[in-house]
Amino acid sequence: PHCVRSFVNEAEKRDGYFTEDVASAKKQASLIDRFSNFPKIGRRKVSALRGVNQAEIDAFLNRFMPIAQAEHEKYNIPISIILANALLQSKAGTNPLAQAQYNYFALPCSANWKGTLHWQNGNCYRQYEKAWTSFRDHSLYLTTGPNVNLLQLGNDYKAWAKAIEALDYSPIPRLANQLIEVIQKLNLQQLDVE
């Protein structure tokens, strides 16, 4: 739509990362502005993201914060959980699965997955056409079917982290602890304040 083009920059249009839902969220005050009186978001070293430099983390947060906000508003998943899980699973977008298949959450194939498949190291992963569809599928994965009860967790990021680990889809060891570390070290829990 014409209104989307007016405020989505040329690089975003070219890369096709945003949709109308996300673009409308960008019109609102940025989340970082909204929390300007809190400690700086995203500025502490995180051992779970070892090997990822601070510039990559900052760029990732700036790029995906509006998408995480839009997903939170639609599906009630804490923004901190969406960003931390994407940061961790994709190594701030540097993981080949995120770069080539746009799978920022390392979501595996499943019996009900009708999309494109990607095989890597003997494992089947979902492949997406753009980053935004990975975020939307992650939201659906966590809030529908057998996982619908996760919505009862509200904005308790620690409970969400434990519940995501219990889903046992990620090869990351001690996933809950690592998600919590990412959230707390980067002060992402501030984004869950309503």
C-alpha cells in the first residue's frame, strides 16, 4: 500500500523485511525512545552470544525491535522473549540458517509444516521467503495448537524461557538459562513493561 512506502526506507523495501503490520508499528514512538529513562538496552557482553560483536547485536536489535513489538501486540509474547530467542538462535543474524533461509529461530520441520524445507547437518528446518515470516511463524508456533497454554504466562519472561526450553526443539543446551542471560544482560525485560 502507498502509506507503507512513505515511511519504510529504501533498504527495507528492497530487502522485503517489513509488512504492513510491522510498518504501522514503526509509526509509533520507537521502543528505545519509550524507555529512555532506563539503563541502556543492548550494551553488555553476553556469553551466550560469544563470537558476535556488539555492532551486530545493536544492528539486530534496531532492525527487529519493531517486528518484535508488532508480534507482541498481536500474539502477547513478551518482546524480550522474541528478541532474545531470535538473537540466540540466529547468533544476531550471523547464523547461515538465518542468512540464507531466513529462519531466525531455528524452527524445525514438523508434520504440519507446508512450506519449503531446508536440510542442514542431517536436520530439517523451515525455510522462509523473508525475515518477517520467520518471526510470524515463531509467534504461531508458540501460541497455537499444543502450545496455546503458553499464553497464560503473560509477560513473565523467565516462565516463557523455561516453557520454550521444555518444547525441546532447539539444540542449544540450557536454553532457558541462556535466554534469561541474554534478556538480563541486554536489559530487554524493560521492553515488556506496559
